[in-house]
Amino acid sequence: MATSDTIKPYQDDQVSKKQQVADMFNNISGTYDFLNHFMSLGIDIIWRKKAIRLLKPSAPGYLLDVATGTGDFALEALRQLKSAKIIGVDISQGMLDVAKEKIAKKGLGNRFEVQLGDSEHLHFDDATFDAVTVAFGVRNFENLEKGLTDICRVLKPGGKAIILEFSKPRVFPVKQLYHFYFNRVTPFIGRFFSKDKRAYGYLPESVAAFPDGRAFSELLQRVGFRETRCLPQTFGICTIYVGTK
């Protein structure tokens, strides 16, 4: 059975998953936001809002957004957490270029900074951040446990990790409809709008191989989180995970 670290965008054994993921997102960066919102019918925006809302009681001031991509999750955090400052890290320069355009357009350069970096080798000291967020990024880690360990490392004691990721619905008929849409419709739409024909075939494959639900919560506990919560969204299509260090 394939695992999340063996599912690669281009199935090239000579190139690491990490490099393939970076290449893929560089290729689709120009259409990424449009396709995200279009294919999820805008529900991904609601998921982001609900996930960030979980941070409001603790009012974190300094956040790290891992696999920040085009910056949508971090921008939602800035909207809800009025005094927060955020650093976003991603391995795709193409995605970061889109994020930089958004930051400049919104005049948020004093609150939101993005950096090219490896999510599994975070270049920050231990216990640096009040909170860490990741939206639809951990599924793409080459070494999931290593990446989560590093996220835990850079969190301050008592800090929270908020992780938003696709999951697999298990209830009829949502499971069957989701499987059809994700495996047939999504790759077709992706190929039509994106210049990377493989990228949206990788999406359902990587979701299918990802250890979601209880398995992911147990992994969070194994890497050092003392409290975890698993909050399925929209019939289990997506899940919000909360880990407290």
C-alpha cells in the first residue's frame, strides 16, 4: 500500500518528492487560487475561517505559516488576529511570488513576511512561535513525522498548531460522490485550466495515501503534542487538527 511519502507528483524515482512538489507548485502557481476556490465551490474559504477562529481565544502574537503557498491561510489569520505578525515559509518560489503580490496590494508588509524554505527543516530557533498554521500542506511533506516534529520544536510551550488537510469521507453516499468527484472531475478540471496535467491527478492520490483522522492525531502525539483535537468538516471532506505543545 502506498504511503504519503511514496506518492509523488510526477512518479520519477530519480527526483525527490520534495523537489517534485516544488516544481509542481511552481507550475500551477498562476491558477492555484482560482482552481482551489472553483473546485471546492468556495468551501475552502469557510474551512480556513473556522480553523483560524480556534486561535482567537489564545490571541497568538507571532505565527509561522508552514507551506504558506499563496498566503491565503496567513491572510485569514491577519484578518481575525488583529495584532498578529506572521512569517510564511514555502519551497515554491512561484507560490511565494503570488503571496508577495497579495501582501503588497493589501499593504501588509509590516505584518506578513514570506521566505523560501523547507517545511521539514525550519530555520528557526526552538520555542520561537506562539502558533503554527498549515493549510493543505502536510500531505505534501516528504517525511511527515519529521516535518511535524520540527513544527512542534519551533512552537513555544502551550502554543498551538492548527493543521487543515483533506481527509476521506466514510459515510454513504458522501464517500462515493467524493470519490467520483475527486478522482474523475478534479483531474479533468485541473488539466483543462492548468498547464501541469499531472498536478491534479496527484491531488486525489496523495489524499488517499494520507493518514487522516485518528491516525494523524496519534502521530501528532507521538512527535510531542500533549493535547490533540480532530474536527472533521463538511461530512469529512476536510479535517481541522489542533495540537497543543
